[in-house]
Amino acid sequence: MKQGLFITFEGPDGSGKTTISTLVTERLQAAGYRVSYTREPGGSQIAEQIREIILSPANKAMDARTEALLYAASRRQHLVDVILPGLEQGITVISDRFVDSSLAYQGYGRHIGEAEVMAINQFAIEGHMPDLTIFLNVDPQTGLARIQKNRTYLDRLDQEDLQFHEDVARGYQEIVRKYRDRMVILDASRSEEEVAADAYAVIRDLLDAQNQNR
């Protein structure tokens, strides 16, 4: 059996990653593709417990490097519990966030450094990177406005100031340029339906091409 594809959705807060990645997964499944959805931080029992620690507003005193290490720990558990087993069964795994998020949020948002954060995560992921990343591009002001409008609960990172989110957005632009060969950039300022339709078409075409090559 041929290994499945690993596809991630990335973007700053308020870009619609969770909504779009969930919609696209459901549409692909309805069309008969072997696809599963997961998320980070979390995605499996232990990883979800780490998520609670990371995102709880009660933990505002968390050190930046502690945060980075916890994300890497959650990612490792998620990888071995969910992502790798799915890929080995020939399932295409769609993840709402992966290592690019840590590079942007901790590397740039927390100013730890992209190389330092990647080193932590290479220990966790052992070279496993996405085959394709859908990057949902939206400016920080628009993203934060959406969060304030649509969410009744703001986690610890949602509550960070505009400067933090601007640093994250700048980091994402650097990461997109660095890993351009696996990136598809979509304008996430449009409606959810428009963005989901474009993301669905990109992934469908990739899966169809893979199936033709089998």
C-alpha cells in the first residue's frame, strides 16, 4: 500500500484554518477520498492534555522556551499517535497546524529564533515534513478582528497584543518564502466558501495526480 499524503493548513490567528481545513476534509471524504482531519496542538489524548497547559489563560507566566518545548512535545505525541499511523495506512492526513506554526509563533513571535525552534522540533518530528501546506494569508488586524467577533473564549495566545501577532505574521512570510516548494498561498480575506473551494481544488488535484501514478 502506498503511503498517504501529509497536508497541513497554516496561517495566523483568525485566518480560518480550522473552519477551512474541516470543510475541505468533509468535502473530500464525501467525494470518496481517504482523508482524515487532525489538529495541533493536540490531536491525540496526551497531546490534547499538553494543549490545555499551553493555551490556558491561567498560564500567562509561561516562559517562551517552555512554551516552545511543550509545543514540540505535543507534536511528537501527535505524530506517533495519529499522523504516522494514518499515512502508513494510505490515508491522507490533513492537519490544522504543524511545525510551521512553531517557527512563526515561537521563532518570531517569541523571538527565540527560527533555527533554535526548528532544532527543537527536528528532535520531535525526525524529518517528517508536510507534502503540501495550504497557507491562509490574512493581515493581523483582520485576523484579530475576526477572533474578537466570532470567539466567546480567548486562549492565552489569542490574548497577546497586536505586536506579537504582527511578528508572527512577519515570521510566516519568511517561512513561506523559505519553503515555497510545498506552499500554496490563498487569500484568506475572502469568504469561507471561496477559500474552501480553492483549497479543495488544490488538494483534490494533488490526490488525483497521486492516484494516477499508482
